[in-house]
Amino acid sequence: MNILGDISCEEFLNEYWQKKPLLIRNAFPDFEPPVNPDDIAGLALEEDVESRILIEDPSNQSWQVQHGPFTEESFAELPKENWTLLVQAVDQWIPEFADLLEQFRFIPTWRKDDLMVSFAPKGGSVGPHYDLYDVFLVQGMGQRTWQVGPKCSESDATVDDVPVKILKSMQTDHEWVLNPGDMLYLPPSYAHHGVAVNDCMTFSVGFRAPSEADVLQGFTDHLASQLTNDQRYTDPTLKDASAAPALIDDDAIERFSQILQEKINQKDQLKIWLAQYMTEPKYEDLHEPLEEELEWLDIDNLFQEAQQLTQNETSRWAYFKDDNQVSLFINGQAQPFKQTPTTQTLAEHLANERHTATQEILSYLTDPDCQKLLLDLINGNHLYFED
Ligand code: SIN
Ligand code: CO
């Protein structure tokens, strides 16, 4: 299925991705949402689920925000109109949403943040705003009017004294009413304002991009953690300083600059840090390894009985490749395995595919190194069997 309608993936990436908004009518033809509003409200009652309710009083432009977990009573007390319930990372709770994200695999999976579901009755909105990330807004149920404006920046004024970032004014360049299955792509920083026409669910597929400050800080922390205290600034070529002993001269600056450049230019370290960083879980405590470790004999027959092996919804996978090595990372940790051409092919496949048909990997099962890799991934709860 091509969710980009008439547009090819290449055209989308060249013309629109990170460049300009795009409306795709009927991106998901005959769309059947995997949930109804009650399911979403039910998730918002759960302790481990991140959720918010925004209530707008349109008479005086005031906003109220409440954070979950909610109770049945909190929902009973809501006004009839003009509010929105937002539930984050629903793809980690409802496997059908993780499957929906598969449709976006033309973007690297390590760029994915989460799938957020919103429910709003008529008039519900989160106000005119901009996000710092790319987002695909899929209309799940009902209708929503989207106004899309120009690219914004921190200098654009936001409303004072409200608990959410809302633009004081927003120019509208496009206005579209989205029906179920329609999808709107927005690059980072474009102003947008979506108002529910009737009971409406929107599924936001959000991507993440670390700030340059995070990259610099994260990578230098990673490098610094490997240095010893005796690795220090040295100046064996020092010249007589007595004419101006307080001066930090160009030679000194050059020596410091060299320390930094030598360290920062270590691409091998950058790969490791990046794979760790980009696979860090959104919610650290949500993922648990299996309580009781299994042996190969416990699972051997499951490869015959179960249809597929599925990536756990709470596991983030990524890998990089060097000449003779596939370095696999899951949830911020390296996943070591004996490197052979066979295990490498298997590791790449398992990292790239959310579902692997068990029939497809039967030939690997007689290889003891592949058995060990599969067993470790199953014990780590990164893969599970599905009928
Ligand atoms: C919504 O679903 O109401 C808001 C999504 C967004 O604007 O990012
Ligand atoms: Co937004």
C-alpha cells in the first residue's frame, strides 16, 4: 500500500519531506480505526500511560490542561464541547498502531517518536501552534478542519498565562476538512490549528530529531566517559610567555582545538553513540525482559507452531554496519552476538521487519549462533511469538 496517494515515495522525499505541507486525500482507503474513543479514554485511566486533557473556554481564550491518569469521574465532568483528550505512544500499547507505523517505513524507524491519539468532541482543539517535529496527521474518525500557516520560530508571540504554547495570531495559507483516512503531513515548525467538526479522532505519527545541543552534549558526554583523568592538555612546545603572561595565545588555542577535533572526529564512536541514543526507549520502565529465562528447547517447537515473530512494541531497534560487522542496538544497549554471515543476515532482517514469518527463518534454526541470537532476543523480550 502506498499511503502517499498519487505521489511516489521519491517525489514525497524530494519535494515535501522537511520542506512543505502536503494533504493526501484517502491515504488510507476505507480506513477502519483500530480503536474507538472509549478505548482511548480507557488507556488514559492507566497509570503508565501519558495523557492530557485540554479544555478551551472560547469566550475568553483561556485554556486549562489536566494530566492523566484520569478517572471515570474526570470524564463525566467534562463540558459537552471544546476539549481534547491526547494519549501519547499508543503504538506501545496497541499492536495495531505499531503495525500502522509500518506504513511509514520509508522514513528510518529510529526517527520515529510515537503515535499519539487525540479524541475531541465538536470544537475541540489544542489551539494554533507549531511543533518542532515532522508529523503525519491521520484522520481516524469524524472530521477535523485543519488550518495551516507559515513556518514559525521562537520569535513568534505566544499567548501569555496559558499552560500550553499557543500562537497569539496565525496566518492561514490552507484550510482543509479531513475525513477518515485522509492524512496531512507537516514539516517541523509550520503553524497549524485543527478543530473538530464533530466527534473526532486524529492519529499523529510523530518523528523526532535531536536538537544540535543534545547531539553535542550527548556525544561529548559519551566521549568524556571513556577518557581517564591523566589524559590532559599538554604544551611541550611552549614559548617564553614573560612579555605577556596573561595572554592566551593562538598556539594555546590551537592545542585546545586539536584536543576537541581529534575527539569529535571519531566516527566509530559517533556510530556507537548514535545507535545508543536513537534507540533509547521513550519510557524507560515500560520494557521488561522475560521474568523467567527460556532455554532453546522451550521455544524450538514454537517456530513450527506460531506464525510469526514480532518485535515488541516497547523495543526500539537500529544497527550500523562496518566491513565485517553488524552492530545491533536495542533500547539504548548493544546486543552482542557471534558475528558470522548467517547471524548478520538474520540480525539485519529482525531489526528491519516488525513481523518475521517463522517459516521464513526455519533455515536459520539449525545454526547454534542463530539460536543463541534468537534466544537472547526472546529472553530480552524484544521479540515475541504470534499466531
Ligand atoms: C490534535 O490531534 O488535536 C493535535 C495534533 C497536533 O496538532 O499536533
Ligand atoms: Co501539532
